Amino acid sequence: MSIAIRIFYKNIGIRGLENVPEKGPIIFALNHQNSFLDAFLVTGTTPRNPYFLARADAFNNKIASFLMDIIKIMPIYRIRDGISNLKKNEQVIDRCRSIMQHKHPVLIFPEASHEYKCMLRPLHKGIARIAFGTEFASEISPKVIILPVGVHYENYKQAGYNVLINYGKPIKVSDYEDIYKENPKEAMVSLCDNLALQMKDLMVDIQPPERYHDNYEKWMANRGYFRDLWMQFDHDQKLVQEINNEPEKYSSDPNANLKSPRKWRFFLWPVYAFSYISFIIPHLIVKGLLKYLFNDDQFEASVKVSIWFIIAPEALVFQALIIYLLSNLLWVAVLYVFLSLIFGYLTMKFYFPK
């Protein structure tokens, strides 16, 4: 999966990797904007390989359920999944505790939902329940920590763009022991509030929700552009904070700050055409899966990364075999595979991004 992610994105910016402990129980707490891809970025950029939770309705499809079981995803149930199903969460929480007691990491999306928006939604208390339940219900060493993580996408669905993953400072669950002993509910609220503040510092957070679209347009209209990924992120984060606080000072003219189109992309169209034909089989399979098996378009990038990169090599070998059988020339088949890989890479890195 790490290789697939690094091919799918033009650049992956990583900050704060030194904050990730090499061993011991960790709860990675991520903002949730892009389905399973958020979690894949953690598994692809750290030496830790966490189990993680996903909304239960994603398991309704048998194929999706099978794939998610392979990559260690556990279902978490919400009220909309039926009141009777909420009891199943206790089993999931117990399993998370058991995983961390064996010093393995768990990844949780404390917002409990995903959406294509650069904003942090209110956190649910499930992460605090799991953290406190593991820390104080059993003797565990080393102690449980929560690691806030912020993910920022240039483009949610398309290949060839940049993505940044920002690992924050660890939060020691043991620091809340005194509060927890006196008032568990207050301890949960305090932990979630602290976690939310730290997560906001690691991402671009457009607020308030009711002004999201207006503030987003103002961000795009007044945005500066930098080659360095983290200079761009720091600029965006500061600009968005200023717009959140004083929106009246900024214009939302959509033509105020348009980037000039990359005219040289025109010369890449033969490369794009060749790679499109070479990978037409996995492209059509992924398109069919998205249309008939996944009702949520926010699974698009996750399906592309996880399925496309599994099917593409087999499809390419199959096509090369057909070419060899038709031409009886091995070098032609080998050349076809070589050009398909090179042109496919160039297309994803340079043709897709606008």
C-alpha cells in the first residue's frame, strides 16, 4: 500500500514523524476527510501498522467487507445503523483494548464521519472511552498515548496532486488520571477538547461550518503559491485562520488569484492516450466498482489506490501476453510493458494535475 500511495500522489509531505514512538500502545487520532485513504497514509508513512475503525455500513458490501478485514479494519456502529447494533460497539472497544494491551497501535477517526471539507468537526467521546478503558482498567506498560494527526489534500479524488500528513505531539492519557477518578465524564470532555485543539494546529481548518463555502472561496481567491510543500501549508493555515476571524477583510472574487494554465500539458496528450489504453481494464473495473458497489463518492480515491494497484499489474501482464502471442516477438511485449509503466507514471505525476 505504501508504494501505491507514493505513486498515486505527486509528493507526500511528512512532518513530525519523530513524534511517533517506535513501540508501545498508541491511538492515532486523525481528521477524517477522505475515507480509508486517511488511514492508508498513516500505514504508508510510519513503521507502525495500526488496526483501525470504520463506520459499520461500509461493511454491508461483501467485497468491501472482505477487503477491509484483510487490512485490519474493524466496524464501529452509529445510531443510524440501528439502536440494537450499538451494543456491538462494546465488543469492538474491548478488542481495541486487547490490541493495545499487546502494545499494538490503533487508529481512530474521532469525528466519526468523513467529508470532503478542510475542517475539523466535533469529536465524539469514543476515543476517550477506549483510551481511559485501556489505561485505567488494566496494568499496561508503557502507558497509552494519543497521537494527534492532521492530513491535508490538494485534491481529494484525483491522482498526481500533493498530500501532507502532520504528526503532532503525543498526549499522555495518564495525565488525566486524577480528573478521571473524580469525574470520568469531565475527563472525557477535557481530553477531547485538548485533542481537538491539537488536531486543529495540524491541519487547515475552515470555520465556522455555516460559513464554510464562503470562507473556502475567499481562501482560494487570496491564496499565494509556493513550491515548498510546508511553506504552502503554513501559508494556507495562517490565511484560513485570518479569514475565519475577519472574513469581511477578504474578497471572494473567483478570478482574483487564478493560476495560469499549464500550456505544456498539451504536448503530453500522446503519453496520456497511450497510458489510458494500457490501463483501460483496471480503469473500467474501478469505475464499475464505484458505480455499483459503493454508494458514497468519498470512497473514490480509496478504491483507486487499493483496487487499481492490485488489478493493474495483472492486467498489464495479460495484455503483454496477448501482444506476444500475436506478434511472436518477446521484445515487443517487454517494450509495451516498459512504456506503459513509464507513460503511466508521467501521466499521474504531470498530466492529471491542473
